[in-house]
Amino acid sequence: MSILIKDTTRQEREEIIRRSLDCGGGGCENCSACGLGGGDPYTMYQDYIDGKREIAEINAEYRARLVLR
């Protein structure tokens, strides 16, 4: 299944993000995104949900910020 914006609906993208951040039902306690400057992970991926930027773009930007720290 493709996760590209062009291949998904907004509802599917919301589900993709929800499932990927679920951590097996444990929530985001072990994610570390907040502590590493990512902030709220759902906010971080809002552009993907809204169809503005692909997940790969968001992840690349996040990684670039980590390298610059």
C-alpha cells in the first residue's frame, strides 16, 4: 500500500499517522520526538495529513535539525 499523498485520502493519512505513532497501544511515551525537538508528533505530521508535504520530506527536515544540534 502506498502512503504517498497522491494515493491516499485525508482520512487514510490520519490513520497512517495514528497507527505509526501508536507504539503498540502504549501511546508516545517512548517516542522521544518531543525531547529531541520534534514537538508533538501529531503536529509534526500535520502537513502530511493536510496533503501539503510527504512523510519523507518531514522526516528529512527533522533529521537535518538533529544533525545541526
